[in-house]
Amino acid sequence: MRTTAAGWINLPILRMLSLYLFNPENDLALAAGIANYTAPVLARKIRSDLQMLPMWVCESPAVLYADDNDVNRGFLLRMKQDFPHLSRVGLWNRTSVPERVMPWGWSPAIAAELARAGVPHLPDEKALQAIRQLSHRGQTVGIFRRLRLPLMPESPVECFLLEEVEAAVRRFSDAVVKAPWSGSGRGVCRVSPDSLPSFRIWIESVIKKQGSIMCERMLDGLQDFAMEFRVSGGDVRFAGYSVFFNNAQMSYDNAMVASTGLLREYLDEKSGGYDFDTLQSQLREALCEIVPDDYEGYIGVDMLLYRREDGTVGVNPCIEMNVRTTMGVVASVLGDSVVADGKVGTMEVFYHKTKDDLARYLSEKEKPVIADGRLQAGTLLLTPVGDDTLYTATLTIS
């Protein structure tokens, strides 16, 4: 300890021990809104196979809510040897007491699960409901209202009656209709006036169960991307960009992984020099207004570069807001902390139907080349592979 001239004692900064948990079924749990929710089989499988994924976004010292077995211990040891910034990450042995709990996302279901496991410092029912409401896709309307930016599309609309949806679809001509809460790629449909009759039963069912449904104009998309924000103690700070690609079902497929600087250069070129700094500043102000002071974690705001009718490039500043850790957060952190300077990689989560498919997939990948704590070339497994693994997460430098 050292005493300053003013007489104060400077104590060493002791960081809180944080517990991290991968629960990718969180969006589905939020849609259910109940504490005793049971996820579908494949959702439980991806959670099991990729349970070590949060290690890449840990703020150390940290422990992972993952199986304490030979596979996970061996994988963590190898990663610590290659990437020194992981040196203070471990597996939770149920004896240490974490001071901060950081699941992938919060819901009544995950809070109940953690309570059964004896985890302390969990949010109460009021806080959980606030997070659920913040995760409602209707928040996009409030975000649009707060932003003052050029080249924005018209705001989404929240519809409470079938007749309102029909009017919105006719106005937009080609529309995207979304359930307020749903999992990745689910509860999102492209609807035109001609196809609307075939969606009426689904629309009425969503409105009955969730109270409303969202409708917005279908845009001529050029590039999906997101701004990631880290929230703590009421403070919202920009954490990086993510650039990603969706599949035909409008769900996540893979992400570009590079430094924040390189991703910004890519977006600048793709957009023709859009003012992302102003967008970031205004969006941060909006989040400061609507995010509860006691929320701790990430918020990812999905966006879209799109071609306007006059041929210029516009930006949809809020496709949706994810009040949780996202694959985009992982990609952003990997780009700044793992990928070698100047390199560009691809992060992919892949499902393998059989063990043979998995073996074939891995055999086709080049071994990772790691130097000075950075991936220089090849493919890095982001999570371990066990005897029954079907899902893999990889980072490849081409």
C-alpha cells in the first residue's frame, strides 16, 4: 500500500470474480416468459456443445458455468498457453462465490436455473421483467423516434389488430412481419399483400399470445452489421462493430472477424462514407435513456446497409435490439484480441449431422498458426470437441 500526499491510501484494484454462462436459448425463454421453460432438444444441444464459448468475452477474473471434465479442462489449458489474456479464466467448481453473474442473456428461466444451482446475486422479478420488456421488438419504434439521422427508412410499426397488420402490409407492399419475442430466424416472415391470407392464422396467434406484432418495410439489403455496447452501472459504452451474414431464413450464418478499425474501414467503403460516429453517439444516448441502471451486460443493435430507390445507400439503424451477449460480440472481441493485426477471419457456428460429418469437416481445416498470442492463419476451434459433439464454433483466417 502507498500513502499519497493528501493522506489517502492507494489500495490495489481488486476486480470482481464473474461467472459466465452460455444459454443461447434465451430468446426462446423470453418468448415463453416463464421460469419453468424447457428449451427444444437442438437448443439444449447447442448450449451443451458450445458451453465454453463465453471464455472469449470474459472480463477476468472469471469462471465458466460449464462441465468440469477432462475435455473442457484440457481445452482451457491449451487456450491459456496460446492466448495469455485467458490466464485468469477457469471452470466454476461450485466452491468459489462469484460476485457478478453474466449469462448470455437474462430470463426468468435462467434466473430460476441459477438459483437452483446456488448462484448468488441474481436479479429480482422486477429486473427480469424490465429486461424482457427491453428485449421486445417494439423497442425499435422508440429507437427510431430518438434518432435524427439522414438516409433512414421509415419506422417499423407495432400492430395490435389483424386489420392494422393488413393496412401496414398494403402500405409497405413488401413487408417483414415479426413476433415481439422469438428465437434467431423464428417468428420472422416476409409478407406481401398477395401472400397475406396464408399468414393470417399465424399473425392472429402471435397477437393473442404476445399482445402485438411488428411490421416494417422489406429493404434491399446490402450488408448486415451491428454496433455492440457494454452496459454497466447505468453507463453505456461502445464496444465495437460486428459484420455478419444471414442465411435465407434470416438467421445468423457467419461473421467477418477483424479489428474494430478494419471493420469500420469496410463499412465506410460499403456505405460510401456514412457518418457512423453520429449514429453511434445518438444511439448511445438513446440506450442511456431506456436501459435500466441496474442492467449489467451487452446490448447489440442489429443494423442494415440497404439500397434506396434512388440508388444511394441508406442505413437502417435498428433492425432489432438484442439485450444479451451475441455472436457479434464474440466476433468483435475476437477481432481485437485474437486475430493477428491486419488479418481478416470468418467465425462460423456449424451443425454436423453425424460424427463422420464432423470428422470430415475438421480434416478439411488447416491447423491454426498462433504466434505472440494471435491467430495468424488456419482454423481455431473456439470450443472443444468431445465424443458426442454436433455443433462447432470456429475462427478461420483465410
